[in-house]
Amino acid sequence: MTGGATASARATSQYATTTGNLAARMALHSYGTNPQGWFAWLGERLPLTGDVLEVGAGTGELWRQVDRRGRLTLTDFSPAMCARLREVPGARVLRCDATYLPFRAGAVDAVIANSMLYHLDDPDAALREFARVLRPGGRLAVAVNGRDHMAELNTLNPVIGYPDLTVRFYDRNDVTAETTPARVAAHFDDVTVERYPDELVVPAAEPILAYIASMIGPLTAAQGAAARAAIEDRIDAEGAFRVRKHTVLISAARGSR
């Protein structure tokens, strides 16, 4: 995928036909130091009653770890992701575009968008659509990453000759922890931001190599050997490869406007 690709083109290449890339990234996050994992932390803060809609739900891992109390609808653009979502018990699954949701105005009580806005060419159109389908007083929950999220991985860039290994989708649409609260506030009321405290402490090279391959495709033998050596040098020197995270949850309410 070239640097000039649109956000949606990159998402299509990464996710349309496979869940493997997302699974590799989620596996790396299992090395987080926060004793409360991301999904458990998120679940305590989500609006989970009434008609709940998750847009861009991926593999549905959230709902394998969080008990829900409302009626759940899951959407994704990817046929591969929708196939996995149909394994979530009791959930209705729809394949659709986040900017054209097949719901009447005011149809749902809560909208969840977990780490997906940066995959869209027009994230503001999606926020307008979220506001449209929410009833007045309904709740929105959006998770996004900061510009410095997992920046330590970029120390491997010179080793493998690739410009950026972090999830810098904001280069395409400027969806970040720094900019998104104001974008949400243009459509919603009572906007709050809470950061999830976490750092990855990875004791071996394999999870990082799998993450890299999920981002840029299979490494050549030379790239793989060079990357492994650099990662293991860091582990030998520091006891682990440490990666700082910067993820926030933005919560808001649908007003009467």
C-alpha cells in the first residue's frame, strides 16, 4: 500500500478478505501492562442499554469479553469481518458503509465506534450519520489513537527500509486523539475524553514481527532477520521491547440540534 492511498483503500486492502491482520495487531496488545485489558476497560464505560449499534465492529471481540444488556447490531464494510461477527450470539449483523447506515433517524440509543474512524475518507460524514441515527439523548462512544501511539515501532523503520510501522492513518484524514474531540463536538453535546493507561512490554520478537507483517505484508528473509536482530538487541538490553500506547475514549450525547 503506497503512502498516497486513501484511508478507505488501505482499509479495503487490509480487511476486506481477511481477519488475520486485525488478529495479529490484537495479539500484540495482549502484552499490555494494564491489569484491566482494553475491552474490559471500555466495557465499563460504554452505553450498553436499549438499542446498541457498533459501527466497524471488526471481529466482534468486544462482545466476547463484555456482557451486554441491550439489543445489539454490528456493522462492518468487510465481508470477512461480517462472517466473524455472525458468530456473536444474539447480534444482528449488517454489511454497510459507516457513512450510509441503514437505519431511520433516531433509531438507536447508543453508537460505538471503536478504532475505526481513521479508516474513513470522510470521518465527519460518519459522525453526522451517527448523530442522525441516535435518538435525542442517545450516547456516542468513539475510541481513537494519539499521534505518538506506538511510536517506538518506528525505530525499526531504517532496519527494514519502510517509512512507518505505526498505525498512522491520520496522515490521510487527521483522525487523532488530539483532533477528534473537536470534530465530535461539532455534532454532539457533553463531550468528554478519557485516556486508557497502558504500555506494551513484549518479551520476544515474534509478536512484533507478526504485527509488522500485518501492516506491510510479509517481510523478505533479509528484512525479517534484520528486524529480529534489532528487536532482540533491545530485549537483551532492556529486558523487553517496550511500546507506549496513546488511546482515548471520547464520549458524547446526542442533543436536540
